[in-house]
Amino acid sequence: MSDIKKIKDEYFLKLSKELDINQINQIKTDLFGKNGLVSSQFKQLGKIAEDERKKFASELNNVKDELQKLIVSKIEEIEIKEINQKLEKEKVDITLPERPFADGKIHPVSQVIDEISSIFSEIGFSVEEGPDVENEYNNFTALNTPDNHPARDMHDTFYLDEKKELLLRTHTSPVQIRTMLNDKPPFKIIAPGRTYRSDSDQTHAPMFHQVEGLHIDKDINMGHLKGCLNYFIKEFFEVDKIKMRFRPSHFPFTEPSAEVDIGYEIKDGKIIIGEGNKWLEILGCGMVHPNVLKNVNVDPGEFQGYAFGIGIDRLAMLKYGINDLRAFFDCDYRWLNQFGFDPIDVPSSYRGLSR
Amino acid sequence: MKITSNWLKEHLDTKLDENQIIEKLTDVGLEVESVEKQGGELDDFIVAKILKAEKHPNADKLRVCDVDIGKENPVKVVCGAPNAKEGLFTIYAPPGSVIPKNQMKLVVSKIRGVSSYGMLCSESELKLSDESDGITELSSNDFKDKIGENYFPKKNSNVIDISITPNRADCLGVRGIARDLAAAGSGKLKDLKENKLKKDGKQTVSVKIENEDNQACTIFGSCLIKGVKNIESPDWLKEKIISIGQKPISAIVDITNYVMFDLNRPLHAYDVEKIDKGIIVRNSKKNETFTALDNKEYKLDEGMCVISDASGVLGLGGIIGGTRSGTELDTKNVLIESAYFLPRSIRKSSKILNIDTDAKFRFERGIDPLSIEQGLKKASNLIQEICGGKVSEFDIQKIEKYENESLEFNPAMFEKITGIKIEKDEMTKILNDLGFVIKENKKNLQLKIPTWRPDISQEVDVVEELIRIKGYEQIELIEPQKVRQKETLNKKQKLFHFLQRAVASKGYLEAITWSFTDSKINQLFLEKNKEIKIVNPISSDLDVLRSSIFSNLIINLNKNLDRGFKDLSIFEIGPTFLGKKPGEQQTVIGGLKSGKIFRQSWLEKERLVDVFDAKSDVIKSLVEAGYDKENLYYDTETPSYYHPGKSGRVFLNKGKEKVVAYFGDIHPNVLKKLDIKIEALVGFEIFLDNIKQPKKSLKDQKTKHKFSDFQKSERDFAFILDKNFQVQELIEIISNVDKNLIKSVKVFDVYDGKNIPENKKSIALNVTIQSSEKTLNEDDLNKINQTIITAVESKLDAKIRS
């Protein structure tokens, strides 16, 4: 048996035992140190006969590689073991509370406005806005509601001057007037925003939210109005089928006018939209009155179309099962937390309006 | 407008039952608000006879009665009425019934030790009259065979309450509603019954409509009925009046009311003896007064339409009569007025005086001016029938002539507006049924509009009539097209949404508060802005438009602190108001953060919220909305509601064009004034209208991606500077030394105290230096080091700290 083989066998045996890092280092020195066993063998290379040398060298190199590999893996093994031993002692109780994080919320009214905008965006409406303070003309007169019109009684108006020329808008309809005065037809807009009426009780707040819709073009008729609202209601309540009823009504700024009811039922104390045989009034609409179009310099002979107004707060209440309107504006931290939405939950058409 | 189906059927020949009628009403635009069972609660009341009435053993004023209620055994009822005596026929309410007057539900109860089964009722308790002294006394003749029967006739008819829209004046009378239903195919409108009326002599009370400017009374018709006996109304009339929620008064008053509700023809009755000479219809003079039938005295403005006599004002024409000339039970001679008043004037006067009456409600919507005689006829007929008397000829004074308006209607309009077709025959039938007179004229219809429809003046009005009667359900739905020609949101609206959600994602709960607030609180945040008062606030603590989001938000924050919360973050995005003209408003985000960070955390050391929390939330939100943090610029001029030393202003750049935001500690004086008790409160405001929109959109802003793989080096510096010096400038100077090489400047320590001269501070910075062309050697780095030190020392009163 050659020396090389002997070294190999001997040290393979040694290295197969449980060793600590010092022992391995010792073996390393024994083998590859200046006078180590393997190093010494290399020194003998010159003394070996030429015809044997090649074979010897190759054998020696192989053994050297094998031993080195074994030593490296042995060291790694020990290091891993040491780390593992160390980690044993580092165990924490991961059921302890995490580092606190702040959890912000979007108000349900804002969320619903985004939902509404997303739905109408799909069918080509863009968003317009108008000021909260309006003049009497835009809020009433231009909307075919002159001073002596009894319809004004339905709007309890907040005034900012004694002459009653400046007021807080009682509906979002003046945005129609502003939009049409500033631009040329066709118009296809929605206008969400704050509105104000001076009554306050369980079901009325002095401030609430509406979204106005307006679509004026050459041949927009009541069929389009029906289609648009049917689409909206279905999308908004995220149901396949909706029961909808158009009822004749009256608004000075539309003719013909309609109120729209949706079918619902109460199941286990929860309101289910789209089923049942009860009716719930949710919006007012109609064909824009020719007088309104004239007031904004649009030729009613050439252009016509529809407008609608929807109470946003009420929609939010229906969709998300909120039963007190006043709570929307109370800022109760607990309420905001419960009914608010995560800010990353942005309503969109491709991902769905709500989770 | 309340009706009953029985009343309706006096005008409408219909086979429909009540439910079908109700459905049809809603279909044609007469929205049924409620259907109340009429007199349902009265079904329990029974005709009874007191068999025995004995003194209560334990109470002097009470009696224990044995009452025959038609059952085998009489019941025992304890009664306190002085007139409860043996043999009396009266009305008995059994246990379980509800007393109409006070809605009390009767139970069997012990009264001073004696059980009482039910109650004997007074007229007032049953709302039959105001008579409350004692129980109802029924005539023994009429009721002796009726013991045990219901006192009130059972009624099948419910009260249907219809919400009449302001355009439908004609439906403020039962006949108008019947006409609509007939047109919609629900039956046939009956002809009005016309009893022959024998007229005796002329109407002798002189009536004069003054020919003045703005005379609001254009027709005044009247008739005189002499020798009447004004009595209580007969039962059929009382019942009618009660059925629609009105109170019977006397035959003459009830008749005028009945005609108003039946035909939508308001009338007024005068006691002729109380009219001084004759009637003059004129404009009021300033400060004239009169006492109206509601027993209030009214002081009039100039130019209100009054009915007067030689002694003064008798009543406000078309709005309310006066007590001076009102009819009473002893009235002998009556003058019935049937007039027409201009809606505009009625509305104006009643608004100023704040009077709302059934007559006013009708006149301001527009009464049929051709119904004057019809009203007089029906009323005088009834008065004669019930109260007797001689009816005079009608006297009609008028200063204007009314006739049907004409309108040319192009039938094609219908399809153009509704999208569906209608046959011409159907069209003319509907219009005829609604009272239009039609003359065909080539392709158009020549329409005469019924005088009871003041709301119809244009072709679309006719379209509405047609589709309303035909049925909205006939309109065919057209699916919307999913085509978008314009972006849904403009840049400003996008910014609104970005910032709204950016702020929320920093842990703030979004609140929505009123746009108006308490002037006393708003005062704290008003600064140099004008206070904008609401003339008619809903309450005195919501009397101004808010000048700041904080005005309401801080109060609501405090309410939450009162609920026991401490560490709160809330914000609102919405308008604040700078002036009272439209558009003088700003869109602002206001945020408030209170209490501590890491309160009682096992993990982190707790600390108070501070100005740098507020700053961080503002800056991060701006960065998320797309603004470059490096360009933001700060100074310390902030409104007085912020802590003067711990607050700042943010600009988008050094040019300081517009304030983009404020942030800082809320001034302790504000907390004190509002009695807010919390360890710390910081806030911020972001002014969306001041945030300039980047010209380029994001896709154009992204430049070619360049980065350096050469080694970067870091060098630390510490400078000693003036204590009030702002670090923003130091960073700027260093960054500007070589923009290509200096990649970042980080402040890692601010120190004053030991080893630092008084009024000085030390600022330590870490500067990252990296070239995009080569690895910098020691020489290069030293050079830059030196340039930085020189630049800082030469431009500022600063020293490198060695």
C-alpha cells in the first residue's frame, strides 16, 4: 500500500469523526502545513522515477483534492451547526404584538363617489365640479325655477346675503348650467359634490352629497336615460339584475321628469337590492327642459338630452348597510373605522368596485 | 292631498279596486305617499247603555257603572263623568282599544280598588268635538236598538295621501285626480251633477276691484245668500271633511272647504252684516293690520292684495280671511266669494307674512280661472240645501279676460323625446281625456289647453302628458355604449384623489364635516380672511362658512378625545371659504394628529407626536402625488394657530410662489381656548389649488435611466453655525458644490451644549460622493472635501468642527 493511500485512509477515518473547529484546523496543518503529510509527499515528487512520476502526481493530487473538499465541507458543517446552536438561544415569542402601524381610512362617501365615477367613466362620462356657494340664478332661475315658483319651497335654502342672491347650492344641478355655459355641446358629465338644505332631522342633514348627470347630444332620448340609469344601478349594487321603475314626477328643469324606484326586499334584517316587491325611491331625472337649454345658449331644436340627480349618502347607506345618515358627519372615530375603506382599495372597473 | 276612494268614485266610474287605483295613481305621476286605514281604530267603539251608576266606595267623584254592551252580562266601568247616570246611552271603549285623542291603549285596571273594564268616552276623547265635560250622550230614541253595535259606521275606504307635484294644481281637487285616472284608462269621468238653482234677485253687496298697478285679483265673483240657518254640518259632510283630515266647523265653512277639495275651487264666506258698506279689492297700505282666522294679527306691507271694506282690511285675498267678517252659527246672510288671484302675488305675500293655508297653496299653483261660477253654483246649492236661504244672482267683477291658450304640437316630438312611437288615435284620445280640445292641422295638432292646466305651455309639456298617461314602462331601454371621448378626471381632480388616499395611507381616518361652523371657533382660524355669515343658519353654532378645515375638525377631534381616545389621526379634504361669491373657495386637506407614538409599546420607546410627524406626512403625501422632495422649500411664516417656533410653510420650490402646505404644532392657546386636553396635537394643511400641476405627464417625466457602478465614498462633516440657522440652506450649498458628484447629503446629528459656543449649534452631515466616470481616488476626494468646507465657510458664518 502506497503512502498516499495510507494517508488518505487514515485521514478519511479521522475526518469521519465528530470534530470541533480546532481539531479540523489541526488536521489541516497535519496534512497541508509546511511539513504536512501531503506537502511532504509533493516534495518527494522529484525523487520518483520519471515513468512513475506522472501516475504518482495524479494520485497525490486526487487525494489532496478529496481531502481538501472533505475538510471544507466539514468546516461548513460545523459553522452551520454553530449558527443553529446560536439561533436556538435567540428564539422570540412571535405572538407578541407587532410594531404598531397606523391604519387610515377613506370615508364611505368618498369611496362611493369614486365608485360612481368609475362606473360612469366606463360609459364615457367625465367629472365636472362647481362651487358650493352659488348665485340664485345658477341654482334656480337658470334651471327654470323662477322666484315665484312653488318648487322653490322644496328647497330650504341657506342664504349668504339678505337679498337672497348668494346661497349654498341646494343641489348639484347648477354644475349643469356652468358646464353648458362654458363649453359647446355635446355634454356628457357627472358632477358629484356637497349640497345644502336648511333642514335637519333623523333623515335629513343640512349638508349632504349629490351626483348630477347630464348627457346632451343630438338625439339622446328617454330610452338612453333608462339605459344609462339601469346600467349604473346594476353596476353600483354589483348585481346581475335590477328591478327598476320610472314614475312620472316633476322637476322644473326637466320635462318629462321621472323619479326612479328600485325593487328591494328585507331578508334577515338586511336590505337586498334588486329582489322583492317593495320599492325604494333613489333618484330623480328627466329630459332637460328646453328653457334650461335656452338659458345656456344651447339650441333645443338641435340638441336634447337627459339629466339626473342622485343622493350619494343614501346610496352609500343602501350599499353598505349604514342606517343613520347623521353619523356620516359625526366624525366618531369608531364609526369612521368601521365604515371607512382602506386607502389602497381604489374602486376600478377591471378589479371590481368593491372587495 | 288626501282623498278616499269613495270620494274619488263620485267623479270616476271605475271597476278598479282600491289597490289598483293606488297603483295607477303612482303610474300617472300622482305619487301615493301613504295609505291609512280610515277610522280603523274607531271600529272598537260600541253603543252602550248605563244600567246602574253607583258611587265609588273609595272616591267621591267616581262612579261604578254597570254597562250594557249588548253581551249577556253587563260590564263594570269606573267613570268620573258627572253625567254618567242610569239610563244614559253613550259610547263604550273596551280594553285593548285605543283612544283617538291621546292614543292611549286601554287595559283592565283597578281604579281605587275597583276593577274597570274599559271606558265610557267623551266626545273630545273620540275627536268628535271639543266637548270634554262628561261622556257622550246619545239620543235614546236613535240608539235604543243599537246597543252593542259599532258607534262609527265601518268604512272600507282608506285615506290615500297623494304627493302632488307643484305643477299639478289641477290635482289639488278630487275631480282633477279622477280626470287623470280616466285618461289613463281607469274608468270614466262622470259628468258634474248640476242641481237647478233658483236665483232670487241681484247680489246687493257692492264689489269693486280697484284698478291699480299690480292688482293681483283679476276676477271676483260672488253671490249673496240671505236668511240662512248656519248649523252643524250633516253627517255625510262632516264625515267627508273628517275623512281627509280636516275639522268640521259649521255647515257654511265646511261647504266652502268641501268645494275646494272636491273641485279645487277655493271659496270664502263673509257674514254680510259685518261688511261695512261694500267690498273693495285693493292693494294694502303699509302697516295696515288685521286679525286673520288663525287668530294672529298681521301687519301688512304695501301692495299686498286685500279684500277690504269701508272700515279696513277684511282678509288677504286668496290666502286667509279675517275674524271680523267671518261666518258664525248665528250668521243670517252670507256672501260667497269665488275669485282668481295671480299666483306670483299670492306667493310673495304669503312668504313675507309666513302664512300657509289650503287656499294659498292652491292659488299660488294656479287655479282654473274659468271655475268661478262653477264654485259659486256648487256652494250656493249646498248651502241652500243644508242651511236654507235665498240665493242671489252671481256678480262677477273682472279686470282681465281668460280663455284657453293654444299650442301647436308636432306629433313627431313624442318619438324624438321618448324614443317610442304612439298612434295618432291614441294620442288624441289621451289629450281629449285630459281636457284638451284638438284641431288637426296638416301634420300638427292644434291644441287648446284646458284652463286648469297652467303648467302646460310648450310641446314637451304635451309629450310629458302623453308618456305619463301611456306609461313610462313603455319606454324601451337603450344600452349605453362603452365609449370614452374625454378623460374622466382632469389633472386637478386626479391630484385630489391622489392626495386624499395618500394622506389616508399615513394612518389618518377621513372625516367629512359641515362646510359651516361656529363663528366663535372659526374665529381662531380666521386669520385675515373675512367671516362669511349665513343669513339663516340652522343653529347659532353653525352660523358661518368655515375658513379652515380645522374649525370643525378640531372640535370633532376633541369629541373623540372625550370618548376616551388619545392617539388620533383624522383628516378632511374639502372646501374652505374665502369670500361669499361663487368660486371664492379653496380645496384644502386638513389633518390633525394627537397624543403619542408607540404609546405603551412593549417594543418601542413612546414619544409625543411632534412637528416632524406632521412634516413627514405632508412631504410623503406630496412625494406620492408626484412632487420632487429635493425641490421643496420651507420657511417659518405660519398662521397664528400654529406654534410660532414649531411650524413651517412648504413651497414647491425656492421661488416661493404659493404656499402648498403648513405643518406644525397647534398653538397651545388654541388648545386652551377649546379646552382640549391632550399631551400633544400637531396638524397640517395642504392647499390643493396652490399646487402647480407639472406640465409633463409622468410618462414624459421619466428620463433615461442612468446610474454609476463606480465606487461611492461617504464623508462626514460637522459645522458650527448660528443657532437660528436653517439647515435647508446648508444642504443646498453643499449639494451645489458639484451636482454631478454629490449624490446625497444627510443630516445625522444636531447638537448644542457642551463644547459648542453659546448661540451656536453643531450640525453633522454625511455626504455621499460618487462619479459616473471613474472611481475617485483619495486626491479627488480630498479636493471635494476641501471645496465643500470652503463653500460652506465662505457663504455662511460657519466653521468646520475639528
